[in-house]
Amino acid sequence: MMRKFVLFVFLSAITLFTYGQDAGNTKEKRRGRPDIPGTFSFDFGLNFPSGDSAAFNTGAFGSRTLNLYYQLDKRIGQTKFSVHPGLGFGLERYKFTNDRTLGYVAGPNGPFDNLQMIEIISAYPNISGIKKSQLITNYLDALVELRFSTSPNDPSRSFKVSAGFKAGVLIDSFTKLKLNEEGETKKFKNKQNFNLNPFRYGATLRVGAGNFSVFGFYSLSPIFRDKEGPNQAELTNFTVGLSLAGF
């Protein structure tokens, strides 16, 4: 259901962006791509949480990002600079190691006051093997980038450098467990807010040529609300990966 909702909203946003443009604006013909007012982009990256909590242990290859964005292309006069506002979805995953997951425990001010990491084995004593344990967080993001292109009229052959800012609101969060219990593979989802920060924001950077680039996102906001995450530590996230511009 969540995937269908994300797809519906994403396609709706694309339609609004496309038909919201002034039909009377003159556009330069750009070689190597359709003459549309914006660009679809797909980011595939790995997440690297950082902070002083030893409990939040994650595996790099299971902690990944998928970003689905649509950005407008606004060239600044006849210069090689352009501005790219956009909207889309950021789908984040953090894969826990050491058979752990997130769970609520009693804090100093009473039950369910504080969120910490707990051992899965203590919650499921008959488990013979944990295959996967993840935290999933999905965001609706708005972003803007300032880009330098060596050949603005020929994007498919141009070298590009972009720097920008991204902010998002949390729209869905849950933990996901895949385990083997008494010879049977089972999957569990625990849908809660887990004291996650409802908003995120940070800096973005892209460097590439044509339709491909390397991107990075450094979060300036903590993953969890202040002193309500694992061990009351402040955790942030850094993402790096590859980006593909559809057209």
C-alpha cells in the first residue's frame, strides 16, 4: 500500500510540475534529450550513520538509499549556471548487525520514555537465526541545487557540478525482521515512529558527466529526536552513491 501511495504522489507531482509551467516561455532546444521543463533522477546510495552511540551498529551494504526526484531546469541567463528546485521521495534503510532491532524500554521518567537498542533474542527466545533486521524510514523531500555545466545546451555531453540543500518530512517508518524460527522463515513488521525526528535537512553535492553522477548527502539534522534515540546519543547520517538522470 505504501509503495502504491508513493508512486501515486510522485506521478501527481510530476504532472503538476509539467503543466504548471508557463506555456508562453521560450525554451532552448537541448540536444541529446527530450525538450521537457525538468529532469527525473534516481539516486542509489549507501548510508553511513555517525555519532557516539555504539549500540546503533549497521552494515553498509544493507543500509541503502533510493531517491526518486523530479527537478526543474532553470538556466540563469546565458551563463553556465542553473537552478534546480525539485520534489520527490527519499527511501532509507538501515540494516542492523549483531541480531539487534529497535524497541521501547522504560526510561528515567517512566515506561516508554526512552528508546534504546534491544537484543532480538530476548524478545524471541526460540529464534534459531536472524536473517535480516532493518529500520525503514521514508521521506517526502523538497530540494534545490545550484549547478555548473560545461555545456548547458548539450546535457548528455556536459560535465556538471551541483551543490544544494534538501529538507524532508517523515511519512512512514517501521522495523522489519526476517528470521528462522523452528525451521520456518518468518517476516515481521513493527510500524511505529520510534522517536524518529519527523523532519530532516542537509547539504547535497553531485559531480558527474552526462546522465550519470556521484552524489553525497550530509544530514545536518539528527535521525532521532533530541536525546530520545539509542543511548540518548545524537546520530546523523551520511549518504554516498550513484545518480542517474532519466531525461
